[in-house]
Amino acid sequence: MVMSFRVSELQVLLGFAGRNKSGRKHELLTKALQLLKSGCSPAVQMKIKELYRRRLPRKILTPSDLSVLHIQAGQLPSATALTQGTACHLPYEHGAAAPAALLPPVLGPKHETDVQHLPPPVHPVHPDVKMKRLPFYDVYDELIKPTTLASTNSQRFEEAHFTFALTPQQVQQILTSRDLLPGAKCDYTIQVQLRFCLCETSCPQEDYFPPNLFVKVNGKLCPLPGYLPPTKNGAEPKRPSRPVNITPLARLSATVPNTIVVNWSSEFGRNYSLSVYLVKQLTSVTLLQKLRAKGIRNPDHSRALIKEKLTADPDSEIATTSLRVSLMCPLGKMRLTVPCRAITCTHLQCFDAALYLQMNEKKPTWTCPVCDKKAPYDSLIIDGLFMEILNSCTDCDEIQFMEDGSWCPMKPKKEKQEVCQAPAFTDGCFPSAASSLYTVSSEARSSSEGKKKVEVIDLTLDSSSDEEEPPAKKQCPVSSTTLP
């Protein structure tokens, strides 16, 4: 049995026995044979037989046997039923070698045997993987716990089968949620959600799709998010990290179970996890209400941040005495209504919470538009100081903070622009100052007493002879001479 093992199986065996599993195949084989000669424990012997059996059914099964296995797989919806059906009728004692014919072959993650005296599998079926909570979804129930999509052989493409069933209460929840969504789009707010991630237990995992993924729900191909444009030449295209709503393909029935078939490309040293949840989809309006309910941050927090930024650094030659901040949202270029930023941000500039949530509802990136750092929903705060400023200052778009934390509005300098634009005449549209000048010049032209205003009379005569509108350049001297 050991002589027929591949490198991966030899490494699993040596690791299980607590031996060094590094080296080439012939070195691993030598170590495994030495392990046998030195007299290995019954547990190691069982491990060898288990590893051998995992390969054996693929070679000796006939087509008729395979058809019987498919029937058995349909009759046994869960791993527990399979366990109860085998563990109660095994005609051998604890620790004895099992006849190969009595042990069922491996049928995938949902049908692995769980006989008590067998050692645990290499990859746990239900690892302690935690999925990262998504702000736009409230989890109601866990339909399939995070389950390992482990590579079972050396083939390029893998396949795994899963089954889940809905309770009558869950079916009722989904069906009644259809009428809750306003608008023309007909959808369910309570959904069956499929999620993939890396099989890592160190921290909560974000959504991550296996390469070359295909999913069938109840025999129908499930649409997945489209591929992102490649970041560099030759890079394998990736899908955006997000959950998949499989409610349209699910059987909304408490009597008929749902089946999921997953195909993906295996990768050496990397495993994935699949899970299914019953969730309620939230809107940006709901999240904004939740954010407001959290409360507004005390204005003193922002004042302390201003003083810290404007405190003179003894090592610096340049001292900052004031700080200018815009009251316009960098996302929508409009005046802020609900000023917020992440707790982790070090800048004073705020962005509008309503716009930020609407953008992440369409494309969830959760990135601060000011500093481009991560700004997840749970770290957002509404700034109390900016709320005070927005309520008290309605006619300016920019403010200036002083060293003591006080502020003053920055008035826009529009006077110079108005002076420059005043003399420019257009067809039938004159500024107020220019219209008064035009009245003076027309009166001067019609009256016989206009001898002193020689320049004005000459200009009107010149323009009337050309029978065209006088250009703006010629009228600038008029306005300059008449205004004083």
C-alpha cells in the first residue's frame, strides 16, 4: 500500500505520524517504510489503509457499481445518516482491520464517513472558518456551515456536491418578503446567499472565489459576478469579492431539498470554503438610519484633533497657524448634509454619509474618498463639530480653523470677477452697470448738448456707420471714462 502512495499521501502519512515530511519522493518513501519496519501503531496502520482506500474506489469500480452509488447518494441526504447506516452494522471490533467491501467510498464533502475509530480526515469538513459580516445583509440562519472545498485528487478540475433544505418558516419568510420591495423590480429582500472564501481560520474571511468556478443550483447554471479587468498583462482575471444570491434558482419548498454542484480548479497548498445563509438585504437608507442611531461624535473630539494638528512642532521650521477645510463632499461635489468619516482617518475633511452608503450599495469598496484607506461601515462616525458648522454657516463652502479650535467662514472673492465681466456686452443682455452706461451714451447721442462728451459721440457714430454691434474691446474705454 505504501509503495503505491504519491508525494501528497506520503506527506500526509508522515505528518500524521509526527515525522519530518520534507524531501523528494524517494526520501519520503524511505521514511514511510522505516516507519512500518519499526512497528507503527494501529492508528498509523488505519491511516495507511484510509489513504489507500481513497484512491482504490476510482480504479476498481465498474459502471454498474457507480450507478448504485448515485442511488445511495440520493437516498442519504446528510453525513449523519450515512454515519448511522455504517457505524451500527460494522461486523468488527474497535481497532480491527475493516473489510474493504463494507466501507463506503468517499462521495464528497457531504458524505464523508465519520466512524468513531477512524482518524480525522486531512481537511476538516466543517473548519472553524468565520465569514466577515456584510453591512448590507442581516444573517437570519446558517443553511450550510463553512465547508472545505478540498482537493481530493491530482486532477486539474474538482467537483463537490452539497444539499440544503428550507424549513416551512424560512419558506414563508422568503415568499412574504417579495412585496416589501418598493419599485418596479420584483425581488426578494430575504434571500438564500451563497458565499466562498479561503479556508483560513486565523481571522474572519472576506468573499473570495476559487479559480475557474462554475456553480449549478438544482441543475441550473448559477450566474456569477463578471470578471474584473486584469491589472497587469498575463494576470489571471478575478471576480469581484461579493456573495451570490441564489434565491431565483432555489426550490422554495419545505419538502424538496436543494442541491448545489461546485466545479473549480485545484491549487496546490490552497483550499477554499463554501457556505450558504438565509439573509435579509438592507438598503442604504436603513444603514443611514442605523448610523444616525449610533449618535453623533462629540465636537470636542474634532477640536482636540485640530489643536493637535496646529500645535507647533519644535523640529519643524514652518509653523501651521490655520487649517482650511471644505464643506463640500468630495464624492458628489455638493454641500455636506451628514458629515462623516472613519475613526481610523486622521484628516478633518468629511464626506457625506448618504452618498457614501449609496455608492457602496452599488459597488461595495468601503474606501475613504479623501485618503483612500479602508473605511468600513462599522468604523464610520458622524462629526458633531461639522454638524454645528453646517447648521450655523449656510452661505459659504469653506472654513478656516484656528489654533484654539475656533473657526471662521472663508468668503468667496467674487468682487473682482464682477468688475471684469461687467463691460462685456451680449445681444440683448446687459449687466446693470453697462446698461446705465449705454443709456448715458444714447442720451448723449440724441441730445444736442453733448459737446463735452466727444468720445461718446464718436463711438456711437462709428458703430452706427458700421451697422454692427460695437465689440467689447472698444467699449472698455467708455466704461472706464464714464464710471469716475
